[in-house]
Amino acid sequence: MNYLSSLRCVLLLALSCALCSPGHAASGATRKKAAARVAVISGPAYAKRADVMAQVADMARRRDLDARWVRKIVGQAHYIPSVVRLMAPPPRGVAKNWRAYRERFIEPLRIQAGVNFWQTHAQALERAESVYGVPAEIIVGIIGVETFYGQQTGSYRVLDALATLAFDFPLAHPRAAERSAYFKSELEQFLLLNRRAGTDPRAEKGSYAGAMGWAQFMPSSWLLYAVDFDGDGAIDLIHSPVDAIGSVANYFKAFNWKGGMVATYPVHFDAATLDLDALLAPDILPSFSLARFRALGAVLEDAALQHSGPLALIELQNGDAALDGNAPSYVAGTENFYAITRYNWSSYYAMAVLELGRAVAAARSP
């Protein structure tokens, strides 16, 4: 694959990644990086929209906020055209490409930045692993994929991004009503978060979807899962990488991370017994016992044969499967692989997190 084709596949895969967990950010990581390069051009202020201003009283009532303050803040939010474009549904018929996606994250500069991050915060990572049971390399992988270790946290004003998606979510999206309601809730929780902290909601910057800080938490995730891991009396995921480390680990604990369990096992197939459609039917949700998984034609290495929990077959497309060398890649996913996808609902994202974490860990080894 030549450079231009590879680049196109990366961008198209980024557009085709599923929207992630309602408890976290709202798009694939590659889209967030692309969004960081988009010039943020503001449209009209929402104070000019009577329909928006009519919703302010209800927002304030449900979140027990001062209606005048909410009207003032939301009125100063601006419509951002690029946010709408980035949230539009992806083009149909585009083949995802794991190899191209992987190359964006598993590369020397990001790995070295991960080594530096791990060395700087080794004590916090060790403590997070001890307290929450989440391996340091998973936390390192998340922060590396999300923000390149704090280097790419987003240039959109969070208030503008959330207001745009709350009140002008693209109608062409198949889940427009559901997603608009979600972002209205996130806007309300963003206001609540700032009111509680005594901070100015007009000052915060983040992704085009309203995710913030080193770990790209949405406001609801900040309120539910963020922790004061550096012990300074405040939760700050924007300026404190230590708080981000503890908060990522706490997030995974809340989503049932199982200590000591690997996330994936290698897998290949027995052509005589393979029922690929049945294996792929549950998608990434671990649904098969070890015995059933094997009965459907999945062949596992010895290390996996002691696994006691359910498994899923994870398929990673590598472009047009009709072309030579583009056959999909497969792994067996455990409940911990599924836990990573609760951070972002994409198996490609989860594999990038795992492989970046492993690469950084290997680069640290003497």
C-alpha cells in the first residue's frame, strides 16, 4: 500500500469508528487528532436562538443550577460548523484497515513519549495498579492513544462543542435524537462540574466532542469516575497527569476490569469445524465458553486453555479483503478486552491501546 492510500485508509477508518461509550468520549481517537488540526471557526452565539434559551430553565431546574447563570453561560456558547462536520456519519462501504490504524499509534515518537511518561510517573502508575488492579501498561496505553501523553488534548472550547452537539447534532446521523439528548446531558453536567469547582466553563478546551484533559474524560465521566490521586484536595484531569492516571484506573475498575486476566489470546482456525458467522455474531461481547469457542472452530494456544471466563472472537479488517494480503486479523478477546472498549466502543481502539502499552513496556526493559 502506498503512502497516500495508507493515509486515506487511516482517515476513513477514523471516520468509521463507532461512537464510544456514553460514559466517555464520543468518537474514535484518530478523529480527535484530526480535529485538533481543524481551524475552530465560531458561528452565531446561542443567545440568539430562542429555542435554545427556552430550554435553559429546564436545564437549570434539573441540575439545581441558577437559571440566570445558565442562561448567561449557554448564551455565550457558539455554534461550531466543524464540530457538526466531524460528527456526521461516515461514508458507507469503506473498509476499515487495522494495519493503517495501528501505524498511527504504534510508532517511535509516541513510544518514546510513553517511556518518558512512565519513568516520570512510575510511582503513581504502580500505586494505581495496586489500588485498582489495572496494569500500568493499560493506563499508559490509554493516555498515549488519547492525547499523546498530554500533547494533544484538543483546541475546541468545551462549552461550544457541547452546545453545538446538544442543539445542532447532525440530523443525517441514524441516532441523531439519542445523541443530541446525550450531549444535552453532558452540557448540563459540564455546567454542574464547573459550578461545583468554582471554575469558568468558558475557559476549558478539549476535543470536538467535549472530552477534556490528559485522559479525555467527558463531563459525566469526570463527575462519576475522576479521583484526586495526587492528594492536593482537587480533581484536575487537565493539569494533573497523576489525577488522570488514578482516574483511568478507577474508570476501568468501575467497568469490571479483572486483575490478572489478559485481554487477548492468539487464535487461528480449524477449517473442518469453523463456523465463522456464529463466532462473530456476538461481536466484541464475550459470549462463548472455552468449550463452545473451540467447538465452533477456534484454535487456541496452551496458555488460553486454562481461561475460565467467556470469550469473543475479535475481527480486525485490513482493507479490502478481496485483495491479496488483506485478510482480516483475529484475536480471542476476554472480559478485559471488552472493558477497554467501554472507554471507546471500538475494537481497533482497544487493540491500539494494548499494543502501545506493550510497546512502551518493552522499550523500558533493559
